[in-house]
Amino acid sequence: MKGKILKILMVLTILTSVFATGLAQTQVQTSSRKSANLDVILIETEPVPLRKGEYADVWVKVRNRGDAVAENVSLDYIAEYPFSVDPDRETSKYFGDIEQGDEYHARFKIRVDDNAVSGEHDLKFRTNTEVTTITHETPVDVRTREAVISVESVDVEEELIPPSMTREVSLDIKNLADSTMRNIDISLGLRPESGTQETDQMQMEGMETREEIPLITIGETTEKRVSSISPGETRTVTFPVKADSDADEEAYKVPVGLSYEDEMGNDFQKLEYTGITVGGEPQLEAGIANIDGHPVSGRTLDVSLRLINRGLSEAKFLRMDVKDGENFEIVGGSDVYVGHMEPDDFDSSTFEVFVEEGTETVEIPVELDYRDSEGNVVSDDQVVSFRTYTSEELDRFGLSDEGMSVVVIAVIAVVVIGGIIVYRRKKKRQKKILED
């Protein structure tokens, strides 16, 4: 019995030894087995950084850093918010076997959500092989679609700046981005008023003062700062601008410089242009300059019409046309070309006007057509008027020809009678002297 037990123990010992030896050999083989090791590396994106609400191209590479072949390798892009892929776009790439040290490239077309939060987000990819599936993440930067500050509109007080005059120029600055912009500097490409600290500084630095634009800022510098503008908000900055006394009447292209920062501290600069027009509006006034003879109805009168430009701008290609009325008629030409009329200038033209009998008031319609300083066609309708006199009124005022004759005769009669009286008195004195 004891012998059988000893034999069983010997067999168990041998089996245990064999099993232990096999296990050790298996462990050695396992520890020395080669394996693949895949990395997903971001090569580049377009644009950089990614923009909210826009598409982006993403290039990545899959590299085998292991010491064995990676078999049947494929790469999947995992679309997670704020990124998405259109249904017709590929999200997987198959590479097959990738040898150790080799790499393969892939491109994916993705879209960034409109409401994505600015900052860093992870793009996710998954590598698949015969034996493993691993998820990889690579960070990318997402910003607002465009960090844009824009000059939305420019408003000039009374629309134009007359020479030698000052007007307020207001710029509406709008934040078109979906994040707050800070430290916004707005500068007009004009020269400041001479003698100011800004001009002195510019001269010290050898800077030009933009003499080619005949506009200057008065009492202030050419730059304003706004601390911040929220998304979609508009802020207004105002500059007092004066036109030179000899400035030509035209629109001047004025540069507007913008400098600002986004919430992440990135600096942006841009240059825009706006137009500021130097000039004023012509202000033409028609009136009666003269009437040859006394205005009596039932006659043809020579009426001179006067035009005065009381405005601050030249009226160009001026034409005057007088119209017939119910109780009068223009005899002969009624259309006169005046040409250019400078501010504070005047001109007159004479027309023959037949006034019907019994007309007390003559109201002549006058149409003025011209171009203003901006080349706009202006049509201005005015009315000039004068009253007529009856023969009785002219006689009463001593203005009629008959009345004038009576006056002349009366004067002559007085002179003659006075002369006769003087003569007779003189003769009486002489006769008395002779008698004495």
C-alpha cells in the first residue's frame, strides 16, 4: 500500500514540475512577443483656428510606433459636439496593414457648430486593428467666425462740411463677432489742429500729418478709444471736423483705422475707408430787379428778374425758365442759361411780359434747374410777383405822363407869374424914381 502511495506522489511531483516548466516557457514567450502601437497625430487644419459656423478641413496621420505590423488598420472620425459631419462626407479611412515605423495620412471635412464656445475642444478618432480598438483625442482651437469690428455708418452733421466750417462726424462702430471685443481704438486719417500735443508728437516722430486731405479735427485728437463692445452692440464715437477755407468742394476718401482685442487677448487691426464731402447747398433766391417804366396793366413790360445765391456752395449749370400765367404772357424767350453761380453772387435777366388789362397782381412762376456740389440735379420752383397801378393811382402819385405834364406846366406857370410880378414891381420902382 505504501508503495502505491509513493508512486502516486512521484507522478504528481513529475507532473507539477512539467507544468511549472511549461508555464515558465509560456511566460517567456509572452514577454518577448512583438506588438503594434498606433498613434493619431494632427497635421494641420484649415482654417486656423477653426471658426464657429464654418467648415474645416482636418488632416491627421496614423503612425505605427510599435515593433510589429498593425494588421487591417482603419481610422474613424467620431463626430461629437461642437463638431459634426455632413451625411455625404466620409468618416472612415481604411489603410490595411501598417508596418512598424510607417504612417498614413487622412483628411476629414467637418463643421463647427454656430453656438460653439470659444476655446479649446478635442477632435476624437478611433483606430481599429485585428486585435485592438483605441480612441484618440487631439485638441484644436475654436474661435468666433470672425473677430470683426466694423464701421457700420458715418453721419456728418448737415451732411456736408462747408469750407471754413466745423461739423460733427459720428462713426457707428459695431461688433459683428459673437464675443466681446476690448480696447477698441478708432482713428481718423486726418491731421489734428495745429499746435496740439498730437501734432507736436507727430512732428517729433517725423510723421506726416496727412496734408493731402483738407480736413482737421478741432479741439481733440484724431483717435478715440472704447473700452469694450458686446456681441452685436453698436457704439458711436464723434469727432469735430473742420474743412480748410480753400478746400475744394468734393468727397474726400478718409481712412479709418481700427485696433482691438478679443477675449483671448489676440490683437486685430484693420483699415476701412469712408467719404466726407466738403461743400454746402446752394440757396438761390429769385426776385424783381427792375421794371422798365411804371407797371400798368394792359401793356408789355420789360421785367428784370434777379437771382442771388445766398448758400454756401456753387450752383452749377444753372438754368432759369419763366412760365406764363393766367393774366399775363411771356413775350419772346422765357428760358435763360445762367451757368455757374458762386456763393454770394447774383445775376439778372430781362423778360418781356404782357399784362392783361385789369390785372392787379402779377405772379410769375420761375423754375430753376442746377447741379449742387455733389453733382445732384436740383429743380427749384419759386414765384416772383409785383403789383400794377391804375392811371388814377399814377396820377395821384404823380407818376403818369399826364400827371408829369401838369406838374411841369404848373411849375412853369409859377415861374412865369413870379417873373411877371417881379418885373412889374421893378418897373414901378424905376418910374417912381424918375418922378421924384
